[in-house]
Amino acid sequence: MPLVTSKEMFKKAYEGGYAIGAFNVNNMEIIQGITEAAKLENAPLILQVSKGARAYAKHVYLMKMIEAAIADTDLPIVVHLDHGPDFETCKSCIDGGFTSVMIDGSHLPFEENIAQTKKVVEYAHDHGVVVEAELGRLAGVEDEVKVSAEDSSYTQPDEVVEFATRTGCDSLAIAIGTSHGAFKFKGEPKLRFDILEEVSKRLPGFPIVLHGASSVIPEYVDMINQYGGNMPGAQGVPEAMLRQAASMAVCKINIDSDLRLAFTGEVRKHFAEHPDHFDPRQYLSDARDGIRGMVRHKIVNVLGCNGKA
Ligand code: G3H
Ligand code: 13P
Ligand code: ZN
């Protein structure tokens, strides 16, 4: 099966009341853990690559490993640019075989976000590639994406129809209170489902994307803390809230931090239990197994896309 776009996937997910997992990939063990889980659950999949991931692993390595994953699993897989910062990066990914790109103009004034997104959409659509855009701004920190709580802002439902119509984007990421990273809420988690509801009323049938949607699985935070790490106060989006979002207009749920936590937790545990090990295959196998188990759990218990490939 060749790489696919998310067009059909999102249509089925919207109608079926479930979501597709979009998992960030940076190396072979992460790609294998995720795709093996999807194969076991017969789930459609989005593998996403950030600017930082391209700098770390190189575009060509990631692309070839994803092609290998498709040959190995025969699953419908989308390869997506996460948080594309500008037209040039989106163009480079489109020219380099990605089937989906995000142009993240969420930090720009409304008109500039529209102009930049429209330019990417025109180039992408000419090449059979779909585009995710963003309105509203999530807080949080990850390598290439840093937004303070003061600079974050909820999506304004009044703006979404004009934005989607004028840009021609295929899906829209919105800000309803999630944030990037492992420290999402101080105190009780709250999401603005009223905004999601309003957006979906104004854009019926239109796929919505949720960034910053790791649940920061407590078992992995505990494992990291138990084996020498230090992550007090780490907290994610409760799984029940993610299931609710998936049953509404949210068709794509972005997960990176949970992969990092599973990988790091397993490696820390491995070294604590086997201080004499120095063959990378020993501890990286544990990391890959952890990711496989964690992603299966997401597919079945959070996203609901098992059996939908
Ligand atoms: O939202 C950002 C993604 O988790 C990618 O993070 O830029 O550290 O690769 P990164
Ligand atoms: P998390 O940090 O919650 O995993 O979010 C990842 C994300 O939104 C990638 O774009
Ligand atoms: Zn994101």
C-alpha cells in the first residue's frame, strides 16, 4: 500500500465518532513500536515529523524508515509535517514525499496567518497533499515550539468559517486548553468543550485537530521518578476528555510526550535493573516494547480507531 493522505481517514473518523492517532517519530525504534501496535490493532495511522525531528534524523532517513514500515505492515499511513514554520519547510516536505503538512501560523495576526496558509494550500493541493492549519494558540514547550501561558489564546469560533473558506485548508487545529509537553495543567484539568462544540457547529463535517493531547500516563511518570528521574507535577489530558473529543469533531489527536515518557521510563528502568548492560539493542528493545504497548492502549482505549484500517 502506498502512503495515503488523511482525507478518507478523517471522513470515516468523523462519521464513526473516533480519532486517528498522530504520533511524532524521531528514530527507528519509535517508528517500529508505533507501527507494530497499529498492525496488531489494524488501525490507520499518522506518523508526524517536526522540524526538530528532521534536523535530528534527516528527512531521507525518516522517509525511508516510514516506507519500510509500510512495506512491513501494509497499513494506510500518512506522513505529516508537524508544526511547519514556513512555506519553504512545507514545500521541502511536499517535494520530499510527505502526504500531509501543517503550516503553523497560529502566532501570526489573522490576515497573515490566512495569507501564509493559503500559499501553502495552493502548493500542496497542486501536488496532491493535504494541509492542516491552526487558529488559536496552545501554551507549552517542546524543542521548536515554545509558547508561554500569557501568549496562549483560545480559538475564537467567530473566526473559523472565514479562515477555513479563505485558506482552503483541509483540517484545523484549535486551542481549547491543551498544551504541549508533560506539564499541562496546574490543578484540575479543564478543556473548553464549548469552543469545540461551537467550532463544529460552524464547520459541520470539518476535521478538527487536537495538539498537546498526551495524557502523560501516570505509570510512566512514576517509572521515571522511581528510577532516578525528576518530574514532579507532570500532568496530561485525562483519557475520558480525549475520548469525548474523539467522539465529537476531533479526527486527529497528537501524541508526542507520551512516547517520550514511555521510551525514557523503559530505558531508565532497564539500566536500574541491568547496570552492566551496554549493548544498545538491549535497552532500545525495552523502549520499543514500551512504545508498542502504550500505543496499543491509546488506539483501543482512547482513540477508538482499532479495526478501522
Ligand atoms: O508539538 C511539538 C512536537 O511535540 C514536536 O516537538 O519540536 O521537540 O520535535 P519537537
Ligand atoms: P504532546 O506534547 O501533548 O504530546 O503534544 C504533541 C503535539 O501536539 C505535537 O504536535
Ligand atoms: Zn503540536
